[in-house]
Amino acid sequence: MSTLKVNTLEEATSGGATYYTAKAWAVLDGTGSVNVTDGGNVSSLTDNGTGTYTMSYSTAFASSTYSWVGTVPHFTDNTKRAVNIFASAQDGTASVKTTSATKMRTGQTNSLNSFDTKNICITVVA
Amino acid sequence: MTNYRVIYEDPDHPEQTAMVLVPSDNWLSDAMDGKLPPISVYWELQDDEQKAIDEGRHSTFKHDPSKWEKQFTAPRIGKLTEEEAMEYLVMKDIPRRVWSVEYNRPMFKIVKKEQIPTNRQFRNAWEMTQ
């Protein structure tokens, strides 16, 4: 297997738009004893409690300004649910979105209730 | 798929429930294939970032490129056993205060998956048994 090493990927046709690729991705199982179902550039998943997890990266990102998106499955009870990054630690002293890890919560969007779920899908572009 | 897990408590937040770290199989495979840099490469990055957090300039923090590139350019440390890889992961992904300071009781344990409860009804009340 060969490895392609480039700094920038550009479209060959007119415009030459730059391609931005995912630097990490994961499918997480937040139920039972939790698990990283599959992923790339993920070294571990930490179960911090109900619906609260920390995903650590194999290779740290170059800066803290990476873009992160996550989805959770649709639930038949029609409650609105989402996966969020913790904006800051509860005591306000430390960041929980660092270049080496991101702390996240799966919860109902209209309440503070956290929940455990399978098929948490995460993509990070940096 | 590894059967190991790490359970730990945060000495700075004793009110928090016990945490359980699960390694990624892909990362573990890389570790056992000898693809990891020395752990000091990650510690150097973590120290720089912590300093930025402490000084309130983390929102737009960027690593020093020469230090960041060591993740790829530093000589690899060679193949690790599964147990050695778990010890490496403790030092990489668990806060240093958990494993580098001696407390009056252990703050972390490497355990088998079977020792972790699968019933999460009282998940936020889990404690590490001694």
C-alpha cells in the first residue's frame, strides 16, 4: 500500500476549489460498557457518566479551532435529541474542546436530560 | 478487539462518578505495530495547550508547528504489547494528575471488560472499588 502526502488538494477543473477532508471520524456506542464501534484518528472513548463522553484523538490537531459535528439516531418518541460539545467545564476553569480531545453530551435539546445511545456519529474537519 | 478498560476517578473532582476509558481498536493496532511516537511528544503539546488555557488564550490556540510535527517525525518507539499499549494510553489520554501523583488510594485501575457493569441505570453513581 502506498501513501499519498500532499499539503493541499485542489479540484483540477475550473476554479480549483480546495478540498477539505475529515481529520477524524467515529461511530460510538454509548450504551452498556460503551465502545468505539469504528473510527479514524481516535485513540479512546471515555465514559464520563450518562450521556457524557470524551473522545481522544490519536494525533492532536494543529489548532483548537477545528470544526466538529455529531449526530444521534432519531427516536420514535419524537423528543428532540442532539449531541453537543461541552462549551466549557462545569467549574469554568478548563476547556473541554482541546486539540487532543473533545468532551460531548448526548441529550434532549428541550431539557437538561442526558441519555445513552448507540450510533453516535462524529466528524471533525480541521 | 481488546478486553481491557481503564477505570479512574478525578482527584480534583471527587464528587464525579468513576470514568471508564475504552481504547479504540484501530489505535491499539497501531500501537502494537510500532507506529507511536514517544509519549513525551504528546505531553509537550498538552503542556503548551494547558498554558494557553491558564492564560485565557485558548479559543484561537495554535500549536508550535515544530512541536506538532514531532507526532509524525519523531522516531517510533517500536512494537508494544497490549498491556504496554494500555499503559501508554493511560499516560496519553487520562489527566496527568490522576496517574502521576501518589494518593492514599489508587485513582485508576486497568481492568477487564467483564468487570465493568453493563446495566447503566445508576451510571452516575458508579465508584471505583478498592
